[in-house]
Amino acid sequence: MDKGIDRPPLPPPGSARPLDYVFLLRPMILVPVWTFYLLGAWHGQNISGIPTDPLSLFFGMTAFTLMLGAAYIVNQITDREADRANNKLFLLSHGIITIKGAWIEASLLAAASIAIGIFLLPGRFLIILLISMVLGILYSVEPVRLKRRPVLDIASNAIGSGIVNTLAGWTASGASLDGYIVLLPYILAVSSVHMVTALADIGGDRDSGLMTSGVALGRRKGMILATVLMAGASIACMRVGNRPALYATLLSLPLMAIMIRAGKRKPDQTRILLPAIVSTVVFSLTAVFFFPFYLPFLVTIVLLTRLYYSRRFGIKYPSL
């Protein structure tokens, strides 16, 4: 989870390096994308009883990563004033990468994603990619810009990450849509985590005129809603028989409940984000249990991200 960071002076505007364009995709917030994609794939495989083709899993994950990376770049373009106020996402908010360069990269990523969908994946997956692209535009770009609309900002994330994301993995597994109801809890879990991340950005979003759910509810009410949503996810897990998600949601719940008290005062961003970070870690470890290769992949991403931010900006990120 990206958050505001105390840091030394930044590189000057227009001084982008090749690696900057890689990390403009925000690998750390792609972690939940990969996690829920893999969980969707496992559920599809488990329901159908058919082993997932590794190549389909790989191409699907690659295509979905490219499309979501493009969406995150567009979001940074439109959010750069709020990101500057929140002291985060320096590459665009502080002009290190130009807006033109960012638009070009986003367009190339989306085109590459669609090309993979057309030539290497089933038609259903291409539809999922196109839905993701449309959602990304609606979330970030005026006049709709769902991010600045309370409730709809959470709902769009629930649809994008809780439904479309897991459905991408499910489709890559080769399973039919029969039994997809087992993924229902992820919609509520994603909504909960997004609510927490919105709380961390209240200050900058309010100053930038963005009426997000975090701004509308405030920290305490927002954390209560996040806790209720995660509890709802736990109940949904029991109703649909999703035991992996049940364990993950139950492990995430206590910290969210504890953080409700923190809403009475103004905690720092690290403390606000802690429930979201812990939830992401718990769900990711659940995915690791089913796909062991995912652990070294995650460790590599975290280490490379930490090395990049240390060398490029002189800061420790990610960190608790």
C-alpha cells in the first residue's frame, strides 16, 4: 500500500529513468491483484476438478497485470494534485515522469494486454480485460470519476477487484461459471480493505476537493464500516463454504476492531493502513498455500521495490 512518506529532496522534474516507468505501475498495489487472481484460479480449479494449465495462468496474469498497471497510471495522472498533498507517488505528482510519457505508457500497456487476450487467451478473458479497462477509466477520469463519489468509489473497487479480478483467475483456470458464488466473500473483503486505504488519504483528498468515502465518513466511522464489511465477508464465507477466505477474514478482523478506537484521535498513516496491510498479507499467504511459487515471487517484488525506493528516493518503502 502506498502511503505518504517523509523523504529527502526528490529528483528534479523531467529526470525519469527507465526503472521509473516500471515502478510507475505500482508493484506493491498489484500484490492484491495477483493474490485475488490466484485465489480465483484456485477456486475455479477446485470447483471444476480440472488442473489449471500453467501457461493459461501465466498469460492471464500477465495480461491482467498490464491492464491494471495501465489503470493505475491513469489514476495517478488524474490524482496527481491529491498525491502531492498526501506526499506520495512522486513520479507523477512531482513531475519526474511527464504526463505525456505516462499516457503513452498506459496506452502501450493496455494495447499489449488486449493483444495477449486476443491471441493467447479465451474470448471470455478478453471481455474481462475490456471490462477492467472501462472500470479503470470510469474510476479515474472525468466527468464520471467514481473515485470522488462516496459509496460508488468503494463499489467500483469491489466490482473491479472483488468480482472482475477473481473472475479473471477463475476464467484462466478453464472452469465454467457454475459455482462462482463461492467468490462472493472477496467482494466484501476488497470493499473493507479499500475503505481503510481511503481513510489514509483523507487529508490530501479533502484539500484537493475529492469527496471520497473516507472524507465523507471520517476515520472512526470509516473504520467501523471497514470492520462491518470484513465481518460480512466472514459470514458470507460460511454461507458459501469458502474456508480459505474464512480463515483470512477472521485473522484480519481483530486488528480492524482494535483500530476503531484509534479513530478517536488522529493516528499516523502507517497505523491507519495497518489493517489493510495485514489483510493483504493474510490473503496473499492464503494464495501462497495453494500456489507455492507465489512466495518467492512476492519476496522478489518486495525486495526490488525496497531497493528501488532506497536508491532512487533515499527512503524505506515498503515498510511498517
